[in-house]
Amino acid sequence: MLDEKPSQIRTYQTIQSVSGPLVFVKNTKDISYGEIVEVTTPTGERRTGQVLEAAEDMVVVQIFEGTQGLDTNKASVRFLGETLKLDVSADMIGRVFSGSGKIIDGGPSIFAEDRIDIIGAPINPYAREYPREFIQTGISSIDGLNTLIRGQKLPLFSGSGLPHNRVAAQIARQAKVIGKEEEFAVVFAAMGITAEEARFFRTEFEKTGALSKVVLFLNLADQPAVERLVTPRVALTAAEYLAYEYDYHVLVILTDMTLYCEALREISAAREEVPGRRGYPGYLYTDLATIYERAGRIQGRKGTITQIPILSMPADDLTHPIPDLSGYITEGQLIVDRNLHRKGIYPPIDPLPSLSRLMREGIGFGMTHASHKEVADELYRAYSEGRSLRELAAVVGEESLSPQDRKYLVFADRFEHEFLNQGYYEDRSIFETLDIGWNLLADLSSEPERDLKRISPKMIKMYHPKYRKGKPLAFEDPKP
């Protein structure tokens, strides 16, 4: 509920016009940008809105519940004198909310411990700590080759029809901190999804028990587009409260940021703003940055916020404004590949164009395993070699290749089906992932010291299966 302050509440019946989700109110005075509005229809229905633009005597209000059936002559507009805030509590974990933060799971109301502005407080760059430490997702293509680090922003770029929602649900279900007992939570915000997708997420988290560590925000496709503009900010507000007040390590998953940007373009067009690239507003980069930059670590605070925004690229176009601008703000990208998906590989994350710029900050001895970096480099090199030889074999024929080249072709196939491919409910530890990698490399060459070009002889002597003799990798393995 809003704490209304009578001295600041002003009511007008001067609606000039309605355009899409926007209401234009004239003859206003002392109205603030971002102020919360309550519109009352002649039938007594109340709809919530927010001031989008405030001029000297004209205010533009966006209505969250839509403007359908709104009578411009009889409806009244109340300006409540405060910005949009979210009631927050540790009891939010395990609950389901609408995109604007209202409880929709049929459970009891939550006792609010605080009310926080959803815009969030800017973080002083000097107060930021560098992202470090490993978050295990249980997915080999991420943990082994493009590792997610606490405080990082690592988007997932996908295409239409690809299983990015399943990947997101699997990450939310399996993500954890290893090596020590620490509070971990997932804030999952879905924007513009269908009722079927919403049912999938709720059912998935409930039946696996993952909902006990998830705060779920759902904005459906048939709900007003303007609600999508507040959904990621509402989710991040909840994440910041859990991280900085209760010391949780919070993973925030935002899907689908493309639908968020489409809503932003729709509102921009309704406001008759000058369009930028492909009709998106010129401030798209700045707007995305206000969301992505709320991830990170702060000095003196134990809790952290890590983000995985999910973007469905129109026509699989990496140069589209949304993935293009997101790439400038974030620290890498995970690419969901259509060719791998056609082969039946799940999750179809292609490691070659994917990148985690902060990977080396959270792996190695004491965090994952001493051999992690060198094994990842060698797997990347060998798979890249195998992919290149596939193209060559398509031209000259496989029989024209050398015996070693044919081994790389076999390696590429095995890498895709044994390392990248895994079950939807298969939760691999980082040690299982690295064991698979070591075994693939062991089968690539009988002389590892000569043929494994990116792994040192010392590391080979300690961890290569030839010398390990069946002993599994472990967190406490000695430092080489």
C-alpha cells in the first residue's frame, strides 16, 4: 500500500487525451517526474500509473493496467506525491509476484520490512569490488568454458524458437555456491511471456523444490506493455534488499530483455519521440545500463548481485541494437546456437563465439580446480580445430586428412555429444565437468606432453587420466 500524504495529494479531472497506454493531463502544477498516479473511472475502478513526463502545465502518465474504456470527461487523476516503491521482506523468497510486485500465488500478504524506490540508488564506482568467485550452474558449457562469476553481468543471446527459457529455468534451479555454506537466492523476472510459459516456470520451480530459494516475478504478454518497464527494476530492488540487508548471494535472471525493449519502443512511439536505430529510442543504451549496472559487489557488504539477462535476437542477428548495446555494457555473452539445437544438443550453447570476460577471476586453485584454466583453453583449441577441419573435409573429403586431423574430427563430435550435451535435470559439478574434459583430451592423443599445447607438462603429470589412474578430481587437490 502507498503511504499517502494528504498535503501532497492533488486530484485533477482535466484529461486532455489518451494515446495507447498514455494519458495526457492538462492544467497541472508542481507534479514530479516518476510520481505515482491513481486514475479512477466513473465506475469506481482504480488504475495505477506513473508520471512519464512533466511540463509546466501538462503531464504525461503511463497507466499500468491499460487505458481501455477510460472516459476522458469523467475520469479523475490523483497524484500521490511519491515515486513507485516496493514492499520488501526476506519472506519474498519462495513467493510469486506480478510484474509490478503484487502477490499472485494465492498466499498470504507479506509483512513489509521496508519500502524501497524501484529506481535504486546509484553505486559509487569507488565503492565497487571487482567481481570474483565462482557460481556453479551445473551446466558444463558455462561452468567449464564460460564461467559465471559473482557480481558479473553475463547475458544469454538466443534466437526465436530456441530453448533459452529451459536453460534459464535450469540455471535458476541448479545455481549454487560451492566450497562453503552461504545464503544463496535467485530472483527470476519474466517479461512479456505467454500464460503457457508462466505455467512452465511456476510448475518447474514448484515440483523440483527450487521455489524455496526463488523470488518469481511474472509479466504476461496480455498485460499492459508499460508494466514490463518496471518488472526488471522491481526484481532488482528485491535482489538488492536480499543482498545488502540479509547478505544473500543473489542471481538475477531477466527474460526476455528484447520484449522489455519492444515495450520501451512502443512507449517512445506513443510519446512521439524521435526514433533511433530500428525505431528504438536514442536513450536505449542508457536505459539498459540503468538495469545491467545494478549488478555487482560493494565494499564492506557480504552479499552480491549477479545478472544473467536473456535476449532473443530478431533473425539471430548479433548486430541488432539490443544485443549490440548489451554487449558494450556487460562482461561477455553466452550464445545459444541454432545449428547445435538442430543436432539435438542441449543446452545448445556454442563455446566458440561465447565469452566470459571475468572467467579467470573466479577459477583456479581454491575456487574451482587448479587445472581449470588450462583444460578450458585446450578444449577450446581442440574444438576450434575440429570445427575448422569439418569445413575442410566437406571440400576435399575426410580421406584426404591426416590421421591426427581425423582424430580432431572425432573429438569435435564427442565434445558436442559428451561435454556440451547433458540432460535437462543433469546437475554436473565443476569436477565432473573437468573430468569429462580431461577424458576427451586423453583420447585425443597418446602423447599428451607433445600434443596438448595449452596444458603445462607439470599440470599433465598431476591431473591427466594417464597419471591419475582413475582418481577423480576434487576441490582439495594440491596446488601444482
